[in-house]
Amino acid sequence: MKKLLSIVVAIIIFASTQVPFANAEATSVSKIESLLKTAEKHAGELKWQTSYEFTKEIKNPDMKVFNLTKNAYWKAYFEIEKYNGKDKEKFENRLHNNTGIHFSRATSYIDAITSGKKIERLTDQYNNLYSSDPTSNVTVQKYHDLSTEIRKQAQILYHVYGKSTREAILTKYKQPGVKALQTSKYVISTKIHLNNLESLIANKAPQYKIESNVATFFSLQDMIKNEEIAGDLYTIYYEIIRKDSNFLSQEKEITEFFKTSTEYTNTENVELLFGLYSKDYPDYLNLKKEIESTFIDFDLRYETLCIETHFIIDGIALVTHDEVETYQEESIAYSFTYLLEKDSDGNWKYLDLIAID
């Protein structure tokens, strides 16, 4: 009898210890179900607010709905984390598929719009700066800022759900920024090269590096359609290149060359004047006769007004010589642009006549 009573008491004690756990598990499941339904309700509403196909516009979702979804998601998440029952994985998958994925997509969508609005502000700032002072270092920096933000948004857009939504964000924010960069890229690239040129000269870089930079500058300048801006950049270059001692010394040589050329012309010294021309000068074989003929037919006198050396690259110089030509007391101003080359003896020679104005 005592043994039977002991068994009954043991059963009662076991049952009394198990009921609270069962009730606790049931309560937890019930709470999780309630939290999941709340999260799913808010996520369902949020889902459509981040779809361009549904809204037909790019704007932030209702942040009240977004925050309700976020709070409901995390409440359900932490409640599921505490749960150790057999349905835990099912609850986790349900939370992710019905709420988490929409919350995550909405976060990426908001991030993309935030970045887009920054691109929009930077584009406006850049356009204003470029319009007022296209060659300033402040404008160059804003160009870099805009480029950087556009590259950053490319990574952010990777996480935005829906092709049509991504394309709409690109159209609204990125395309105007890219257009601003594209239309001004040659001007900004040219200014960047000028900044680099100034740095190379200041740091006494090897001459070939300086001359290579100069060559790139002129190549880029040729791509600039706005003549006023191209002229402004050339003015900046003109000031920078004359900080190069090597350029200055050769510029003096070129000035002396033209003084000598004018002297030989005015004294009608055919041999010495002809000796100032390179054998590669166009129609070199007939050049001497042309000089002789000119001296016979015309009594001309020349006076130098200005000599401007545009560049010196690898022994080749582009130079404009402004002069006054006087014939029978009538004077006319001309501007001749030449290519000069330095021969193996270090003497400058006429290589080609590029333009006459």
C-alpha cells in the first residue's frame, strides 16, 4: 500500500512540475503568433510604398509605417530568440519571409533615396560653381565630391529591390549628376593637369615629366569647345610654365633667335637667314630662292612686337611672333606662329610655319 501511495505521489509531483512549462510554451507560441501577425500587417503596407511600379514616384515611404514595421520585427525577433520549441525554425523563416525581407528592402530603398538627394544637392552646387568659375580648385573639388557620391550610390542601388525602382532612382538622381560631369570633364581634367604641372615644377621633377604633362594639357585643351574657358585655362598654364627655370632659359634662347632672324631679314642676308631653317622645313630645297626673290622684289623692314612661346616639348617649340612689316612707309601688323626645333648643336631652327594672322 505504501509503495502504491509513493507511486501516486511521484506522478502528481511530476505532473505538477510539467504543467507550468507546457503553459509557458503555449503562452510563448501565442505571443510569437501575435507579434508575427502585427509585423506582417505593417510589412505588407510598407512593401507597396517602396515599389515604383505601385507608387509611380520615388519618395521615402511613410516613416511611421517603416518604424512600426521595424519595431514589430525586432519584438518578434527577440521573442523567437527566447523560444526553444520545435517550431522555432518555422517562426524564424516566417519572420524573415513575411517581414524581414520587406523591412530590409525598405531600408535599402531609403538609403538609395538619401544618397540620391545628396547627389541632387551636389549636382546643383557643382552646376552653380561651374557656371560661375569653371576653372577654380573649389569647382574641381566639388566635381570629385559628386563623382564619389555617384560611385557610392552604385553600390547602394545594388541592394534595392526591383529593376523598375532602381531605374527610376537612377533617372531621378544619378543621370543629371552624370550629365553635369560629362559635359565638363575635359575642363576639369585640364585643370587637374595644370595643378599637377604646378606641383611637378615646384618639386623640381624631371623635365620629361613636366613636358609630358604639358603635352597632355594641350591635348585636353583641344577638346574644350568653349573658347573663353579654354583661354582661361591657357592663361593659368602660361603663368605656371614660367615657374619652370628650364622653360625660361629656353624661352630666352628663342627670343634671341627671333631677334637674330629679324636682323638677318632687315639686312637682307640670304645665307645667314637661310641658315636659320631646318632641312625639314616645307619646300626647303626652294626656300633659298624664295628668300632671294623676296629681297629683290620688295624693300621690307620688320620690327618685333611680341614673342610668345606656347610650349617646349622634347626640343620642339610652338611660338607666336607678332611683328610689324613696313613697305613704302605703310605698316601692317602680322602674327606668325611657328614650330621651332633645336638641332644637335643646341641651335633653334624654323621647322614649320603653322599660321599667319
